[in-house]
Amino acid sequence: MMALALALALDAVFGWPNALYRRIGHPVTWLGALIAALDRRWNRADDTASARQRAGLLAALVVIGVATGTGAAVAAVLPDGPLGLFCTALLAAPLLAARSLHDHVAAVARPLAAGDLDAARQAVAAIVGRDPRRLDRPAIARAAIESLAENTSDGVIAPLFWAALFGLPGLAGYKAINTLDSMIGYRTPRHADFGRFAARLDDVANWVPARLTAALIALVSARPGLVLGRSARDARNHRSPNAGWPETAMAAAIGCRLSGPRIYDTGPEPAPWLNAEAPDPGADTMAEALRVFRHAVLLSGVLLVALGVIV
């Protein structure tokens, strides 16, 4: 637990330096390269739906096996004591996304606050799949805040949760599952069958962390009871079995509505509102969302330290 708290601190302070990324990439991009290679080789358009499902299952198991096995092999050779704790934290930190998530959302908030909608649209296009040309000021803010809330779970709390249970192998295995879902877990003609297992497994892996994230957001908000109540009421309206929990919690915590109809490259998509009785967000609301995010991440670190002391 102490190693994870230190990893969270290292990520928050240093992130993954751009110079290092340009030189060697990032562990998630390494996983992504493996997934893309398997997708090219095994996801054949002339195969039957069942054959593509089997190929996708095998691809997911290969990627998860490589990631988990690598994590287990590395953990097995780490020394005991303070040096081992520090090495574990150093290896775990790149698989957390608190710093990069905060920076990406802040990059949307700054031009939005300055009234530069073109720059805000360009920045939000880097973190969501919606058509940025069709986004007005509230839609830009909603998209960024939804990404912040969902990825608080997927990018921070879920990795910490699985690492707390199973150490570096659990952390690496979860990142493999989440990366698989982000790359092939879409209901497109190419990936509806090949990515089906990856998408379902990601839903299972994030079931508990999504609800933990909602609880953490509630605890750092001014109205914990209201936040938890709105989450329980509205989360089921989301198309995802998990994302609705942190998104509704964030909406209630900062007093805005999220989700609703949106436009992707493939066209418009209807969706119900989360926390529908609240107004649309703006630049000030985004600043508040980032504050809630920082406090939720800090609380998770404090809880890890407390668990480390108790256990």
C-alpha cells in the first residue's frame, strides 16, 4: 500500500516526461502496439462472427498474459525493504494517469476560460471521440468533465484497486484489459465481434472501481449524501454499466448536468442527462471539477497510507 501511495505521488509530481515518451514511448503504447499487431493479423474480415470472437478472446488472453507475466517476473526479482518499495513505486507510477489526465483536461479549461473556442475544441478532441466542430461552449465543458470523471476511475482508482489486490501483476493486467477495451472494445463493424470479450472483461474489471470512485468524489464534495443519491439514481441511465457512477457523482459534486445528446464522427447519438436538474457547465465548473479530482486522488493516497499502516 505504501508503494502505491508513493507511486501516486511520483505520478502526480513528475508524470511521464515528454522527452522520455519521445525516446521510448510509454508502457501503454507498448501494449497498444501488441494489440494493434494482433488486430491486424487475427481480425480477418472474411471470417465468421464466431471465428472473430474466438480470435478476439485469444488476442485478449495473449495481451493480458504478457502484461501480467511481465509484472510477475519483475516483482519476483525486486529486493525487500525500502529499496524494493521505491522500485515498486517507480515501476507502478507510469501505469497511473493522474497527472496526464489533469493536464489534458486543464488544457481544455484554459482556452475555454479565455473564450478561445477553437483552441478549446482542438484540446478536447485529444481526449474524446466527438466531432469537435459541432461542440459549443457547454458541450466542450461537458465532454471534458465526463472524460475527467470516467478516467478518474479507469486511469487512477481502478489501477490502484487491482494493484492493491495483486501487486504489479494486477496493475499490469488491468492496464492490458483497459487498453484492449480502448482499442478494440467498440461496437463497430470491425470490432463488434473481435473486441466483444475485451469490452465485457473491461466492464467486469471496472465494476467495483467505478463505484469506489463515485464514493471518493462524494466524500470530497460539499454534499456527500446528495452526490451518492444522485449517483444511485442516474448511473443506470448511462449506456455504460460503470461510467455513469463517476460521471453522475462529478456532476452532482460540481452542480452541473452531464451526458445528454452528443455528436460523434459517425453522427448524432441520443443519451439521457445525468443530474438533469442542474445547469450546463462552463469554464468555472471545469475548474471546480479539476479541484474535486485533485482532492479525490489525494484522498485515495491518504487511504492507501492508512491501509499500509493498519495492514
